[in-house]
Amino acid sequence: MARIRTIKPEFWEDEKIGSLPMPCRLFFIGLWNFADDQGVFRATPILLKSKIFPYDENLRVSELSKWLDALEKARMIIPIIHEGESYYIIRTFHSHQILDKRYMKFIIPQDIVSHTLNTTCAHGEHIVNTTQEEEEEKEDKESNPNGLPKKDELSLTNAEKVDYVALMDCFNQMFNGKLPSISSMTDKRKKAVKMRAAEHGKQSIMAVFKNTLQSQFLLGHNDNNWRCDFDWIFRPTNYVKILEGNYNGTRLSKNQRDSQQRKFDSITAISTTVREAAAKKRAELEAEGIINKIP
């Protein structure tokens, strides 16, 4: 029986998800609807096709098999055999779904599913989280006696604690009139900043800001007049690219590149014409005996 499931916004930003083919991502979402409340579903591609893609006659069952293999390789699903039948468990299912207690009929007993997840996941791997942000969210709910999130203690040393208010003021001052300012440090922003500081050191934040300030492209000098913003900067992939200087220097817009190409073509054409005229004149002078032939 199909069930209503939830898609979190973080799903679309998950780099593991983004590495999968687009149809495979839709297939993965479809699996949620037809999995039981433990995230278990039958490993039968032809059955899954009939449920998730009933109107796609040209879709081959072999393609779904490839998607299942890709999801298994990415550790989105875990294979399990029960009473001679093959099934999969959606590894992070309970991290994302609010379960309706009306559906308590499970395909496989709970203790077997739990044992399979605990024994197949690598040591220290969180079986209920897909993204690093979700892992952080879970850990932030646990506080020490002083009320400070444990993630603060684990990720950052005391010297690396981030003053979020000062960071916001610094960003707004550095990019005043250049990028959209921010008026508050939301929980999501704090998490992103904290994670980048834990990964690259707190000093990397200022380096990223300086590199952003030097990038005409990131400041809006491009074909679409697009500008980055605070949230874009602190996304994992973007942050690393800025830190490594990928956006430094001049990134020419398409119009600028076309203009430079036209100039290059014009100079090349003129040079070619001059060389051809010189060669023709030399041949005429040689024919008249005015100059000796040049080997």
C-alpha cells in the first residue's frame, strides 16, 4: 500500500543525491511511497516499475536495476534477504519521515531490520542521517550541562568559536552595496558557518570573503547580472571553490568573450592579408630581376 511521504529541502542540496542521474532521483523518491514504515521494499524491478512508472512503456526494467545498483553503491539502500526473498532497506528512512502509526504492518520484523542496519553500516556511520547538516542537527539536540550544543565542543576548539553577530556585521560591511546584506543569523546559517569553520578552520572564512570581494563574477559582473549571497557562499562545494581561488581574477562574460574573439579574428585576418601582399610583391620583384630569389 502506497503511503504519503515527506521530502525535505535538504534533499535537493545533498551532494550524494546530486551525483545520481535525474531519473534515479525520482525513482528514489518513489521508493519511499511504496516502502513500509521501516523503509523496506521488495527488490523486484518489474514490480517497482509497475508501481512507480506505470505509464512509461518505453522504460526498460533493466534501467531500474541499474538505478537500484547505483543507490546501493551510494549506500542509500541496503540489501537484505528474508525467508528466501530479496528486499532493500532505505538506510536513512527514519531520519526523514514522520510515520503514521496506523500503518504498523512490517514486511520484515523490526529486530531483523535494526540488526541489518547496525551490522552493515561502517563503524561510526550514522544510519539515520543522509547529509552532514542532518547529522549536525541531531547532535545539536544534545546539550552539555551548561546548555551548549555538543557539536560546538566536538567541531571547534575554544579558539575557533564563531561570533555569529560579529560575522554578520563583517559580511555586511565588506560587501555593502555589492552583495545582499543579511539581517539575522538563522539556525541554518549558523550550522553552515560552523561546519565550514570545522572543516577548514575559522581563518578560512575571512579568506573566502576576500576572494569573493576580488571576484567580479561573484559580485554580479556577468551575463545574467547574477550575484552570490551569504547562503550561497557557505554551501560546501561553493565554499571550497572560492577558498581555492577558482573565482579569482577576471571571468569574462559571453559578450566580452565574443568581443575579444572578434578582435582576435580581425587581427588575424589583417596579419594574413599583409603576409599575402608581401609575398605577392616579393614574387613580382623577383620575376623582374630587381631582387634575387630568396630560397
